[in-house]
Amino acid sequence: MTTLTPAPEQAPPAPASASAPRRRGRRARKVTSAGPLTHVLLGLTALLSVFPLYWTAVAASKTNAELAGTPPPFLPDADLFTNIGRAMEEAPIGLAIANSVIVAGCITVGTVLCSTLAGFAFAKLRFRGNKTLLGLVVGTMMVPTQLAIIPLFILIAQLQWVDHLQAVVLPTLVSAFGVFFMRQFLSQALPDELLEAARVDGASTLRTFWSVVVPVARPAMAVLAMLTFLTAWNDFFWPIIALTTENPTVQVALAGLGGGYVPDTAVIMAGTLVGTLPVLVVFVVLGKQIVGGIMQGAVKG
């Protein structure tokens, strides 16, 4: 008679070691921590990035004779506000800053909104001629801007928009680069399941765009807004044609500073420093949100 031997009892699973989370935490800190060499390189990069602005402030506080001396000055002087006052007298810097804020703000809002709408259509909506139309939009980036200047100026002259801000805003309200940029981002970051779930819930295309597409596209919209604002603020070629020195943007106003037989470098630098301050304010106010949006998109991707 054979006897059945009971099966050996399985040992209970070993409890999770309490040191595992600590090991993961140390590993995470080891991955994210930067060494001394990284800090030194970042510090040098920051100094090199800030030096042109510092040199602008130094040059704006000197005279032409002091700037031409050897060795060149490296410390600012007390004449900074005097030179700023001279720059404000030679050109309407205040009006130019207000015009640039209006122009750059309108172009940024219009470009981001139109590019996001068009990018969503090209990336996720199916319609006849989708690829052909996208190819035409991308192909416009290969056309030099100078070729369109003459017909564009004739058009705004017929509309009597010369020396008006809409002549600068409307031609650059839509960007082919922005459309392509948003299309590429939404193709990868926006799952089709989210759009199908929204359609099942009865959402219209406009409601789907506002409630589903915009939250997903927010990091790319922040980057596009920053690039568009800087491009519009620094644009000189078209504003110098469409506007006059009586109703200028910042770049047009700076072009009229320091004229004469000998360019007054101190006055030019003083006007440049004043015209740069609004851009710095935008970076200080929105820089954290822009970087946070980029990092959020990178983690989700």
C-alpha cells in the first residue's frame, strides 16, 4: 500500500524589501544629479549668453571717445540714463515699443491659433487632397520673401494701409512653418483613441479641438509662441518698407538713431538696450511656463 506524501507547502512570498524604494530613489538621484564639470560648463554658457547684454549696457553708458579707447571699458558709467534720454529725444522709442508689442502680440496669437487649427486638420482629419495641400503649404517656405515684397506693397498701397500697423500684422498672421510644426507634433502626440472617444461622446469637431487637441498641443503652442514673438519683434525688412519713422516699430526706430557723419554708438546702444527690455520681461514672466510646458510634453512623449 502506497502512502501519499503531502506536497510540500510553498514558502510565502518574501515581503518586499523596504530598501528597494530607497535604492530606486538613490538611482534616480544619481541619474538626475549633475557633476561639477556640468555646472562649470553651464556657468560658462550662461556668462557667454549674458555678456552681449552687459556690453550693450556698458556701451550705452559711455561716450564714443571712451568706447574707442584702449583697453575698452568693461564697467558701466553714470551717463547711462543721460544717453537713454538722448535716444528717446532722437526717436519715438516709447511709441515704437507700444507698436511692437501690438504687432508681435497680434502676430503671435494669430499664428499659434491658425497653425494649431491647420495642423490638427492635416494631422487627424481625413479629406480629399490632404497631402497635396500640405505639400503646397510646405512649398511656400521655399519662396524667398523678397519676391513677394513688390506685389504686397502695391496691395497695401491700394488699400491705403501704408504707415498703418495692419500692413505689418496681416501679411504675417499665418506661418507655413507653424502649420508644419504643429502638424508634426499632433501626429505623434495626439492618439486617435482620444478623438474617437470624443466623437462617441457626441462632441463636435470644434469642441473636440478646444477640449482635447488644445490641452495636448499646449507645449508645442508655447514653443511656437515664443519663436513667433521673437521673430515678429526683431523683424526689420518688411516694417521698414510698410511703416515710416513717425509710426515705427522698435527696429525701425533704432534704424534712425545715431545718424550723422560719425555714428553715435552710445545713443544707438542706449536705444537698443531700451528696446530689448520688453523681450527680457517676456522671458522672465513666461520662461518658467514655457520650460514647464516643454518638459511636460517630453515626459508624455
